[in-house]
Amino acid sequence: MEPAIHKEEHLRSSQLLSDIVIGMSDGLTVPFALAAGLSGAVSNSNIIVIAGIAEIAAGSIAMGLGGYLAGKTEQDHYTSEVKREYYEVDHLRSREIEETKEFFANIGLSEKLQEQATEEIANDKDRWVDFMMKYELGLEKPDPKRATKSALNIGLSYIAGGIIPLSPYFFINNSTDALKISVVATLICLFVFGYFKSKVTGVAAFSGAVRVTLIGAMAAAAAFGVAKFFENH
Amino acid sequence: MEPAIHKEEHLRSSQLLSDIVIGMSDGLTVPFALAAGLSGAVSNSNIIVIAGIAEIAAGSIAMGLGGYLAGKTEQDHYTSEVKREYYEVDHLRSREIEETKEFFANIGLSEKLQEQATEEIANDKDRWVDFMMKYELGLEKPDPKRATKSALNIGLSYIAGGIIPLSPYFFINNSTDALKISVVATLICLFVFGYFKSKVTGVAAFSGAVRVTLIGAMAAAAAFGVAKFFENH
């Protein structure tokens, strides 16, 4: 049993990491860009703080509950598909036999082995349905607590990410001055975050960090430009 | 060949739909909630329009480029894993044989069939690697143009979604009046959007629509409350 338990834990920790990555990458980027954009249009930090906090509240709830909904949908979908597979195994047995044979044909087994393997699998109904779920439909059994955990992890990561670019505006009244510190602090954080994100997802860490930082910078520059343009028109 | 082509097309259209869903659900929700939040703090629509446009610019770029990055990462990951599998098939053949046998053991085949099926698969190296990629690692070959298309689809859907809640503020100078129209228009759009989203993902359409609408309403209410609180403190 040990390798299975190990794999399970590995999976769980990577789901947590993926939630954090989802929440934090948007949390660092969008409030940062919004505050930068508003700095191009208003000189007083006060309104930027309010807009930033409203955005963090809105974004964390939208993303967190979005994650919850996605998890729930995944679960509902899995449950309804399991039901259907059991029905099909009972009532459309010959079609399911064909589909199972087709799977073995696709991976390259000979006609003879296709027959034999299908026969063996079809002997145990539960196992057969499990097999069809995983390899015909590509669906993994979702963790029932995942939706709630996902919502919390994503929402909190968004808040944690969003506070960083916003905090200079709390203390510095002139928005242009606050923006300078916000840019430096956030780009450093984006780089560090991008570095670890790349490590976790297994791509080249340095170029991954550069990519993440560039996205944040581009979003902020675009927001700044657009806000300045609309302020003057 | 016909069923395979059909399946491929089905997959492609569902990726487009999934991009639109990702972009539009956040686009409808976050700018809506931000504008609602700011309406709780400022009475002139002008600043809300600027903040809203800055947010749409920031959000669409962050999400669009985020989608691009995710697509690129998926591709890099796939390429590096294919390379590794070829290396392992050449240099760690006995371990790969064990892993392949394990796969067949897990789906419930007898010892004898495990041996035979593994032997047949290991005969054709390309096919074997394909098999390991798909069923040991659970990785599908990604479409090379997917990253760019994904970025555009997500970004444009975010903009399309974001313009709806923001448009009343363009024409109505008093933010509280604009908010009322924005709430009605956006909640209707969220409901319609949630309905089609649920249809596409195969869950109960009406309750799915209610869920999506509730998330948007909660995000907007929270942003409104938080902004009002900070404005008074």
C-alpha cells in the first residue's frame, strides 16, 4: 500500500500548490495593474486604496467561489457519469465490450489479446466501470472536500498576492510616489513567485520567472496607459 | 476515420467554449464587483469608468497572457516528458517493462495477460512511448497553436464580459443610479451565461445558472461593503 499512499499525498500537495499558484498569480497581477492604472489618472492614493480593496474583495470571492463551483461541477459530472457507465455495462453490454476492445486495439494489442483482456476486465463489474471512467472518459474520482478547500486556498492566495502591490498606497499619499515602490516590490515578488511556480510545474525556472514578471509588467503598463488615455478624453 | 475526426472537432470546440467560459465568467464578475464597490465610495461615475477600464485592461491581459503561459508550459512539459520516456525506454527498459505490467495489473488483467500485453506493446517503441505518455503520465499531446488561440479567446471574452457591467457608468453621471442599471443588466447576463455554461459542462442548467449569478452578486456585495467601510474609516 505504501506507494499508493505516497502518490496520493503527492497529488494532494500538488493540488494545494496549484490552487496557490492560480490565486496568487492573479492576485499579484490584477490589483497591481489596477492600482498602477489609477495612478495614471488620480493623484491621491486614497481612492486607489479603496478601489484596490474593492478589487481584492471582488477578485478573491469571484476566484474562490469560481474554484468551488468548478470543484462541485467536477464532482457532479463524475457522479452522473459513473451512474451512466453502470447503466451501460448492464444494458448495453455488447457496446461496452466493443469500446473496451477498441481501447486495447488503440494501444496496439493484437486481436487475440484484445479479446482476452476485455473478457477478463468485463468479469468484475466495479472494476470494469472504474476502468471505463479512467481510460475511456479520462475522469479521476474527485476528492469530495476538494471544492471547499480549493475555494479557500485560491481566495486567500489572491488576498495575500493583492496586498503586496497595494500596501505602498496605504502609507504614501501621493499616488505617483506610491506607484514607484509598488512597481519595484511587485516585480520582485512576481519574479520570486514565477521562479517557484516554474520549479513546481517543472519548466526552466529563470525564463519562467521572466515570463511571469513580464506579464505583470505588461498588464500594469496597459492599465496605466488606458486609464491615462481615458482620463484625458 | 470519421469518428476520430468528429471527436477531434468536438474537443477543439469544447476548448474554445472552455476559454470563453473562463474569460467571460471573470469578466462579468470582477469589473462588475469593482464598479459596484466604487459606487459605495464615490458618487461620480467618471472615476469608476477609469477604474473599470483599467481593470478590464489589466484583467484581460493578465488572464489572456496567463492562458498563453499555461498553454506554453503544457507544451514544454509534454516535450520534455516525451524525451524522457524515449530515454527510459532505451536505457531503463526493464523498469519500463515493470511499469507497463503494473498498468495492466491495476486494470485487473491476469498475470499471464499482463506479460503478453506488455510484450506486444514494447515491440513498437513509438507506440509504447505514446502509451506511457497517455496512461502512465496522463498527458495528452497539446495542440501547438493552442496557447496563442487560448490567450486571444480568454482575453477577448474577458473584455466582452467586462463591458456589460461598466457601460451604464459611461452614460449616467451619478454612480448610484448607474449601479442600479449595472446590477440588473449584469445579473441577467450572469444568469444567461451561467445557464449556457451549465448546459456545456453537462450539469443541471437552472441551478447552475443560479449558482453563477449568486457568485457575481456576492462578489459585488462584498466589494461594495468593503469599499464603503474603508471610505468611512
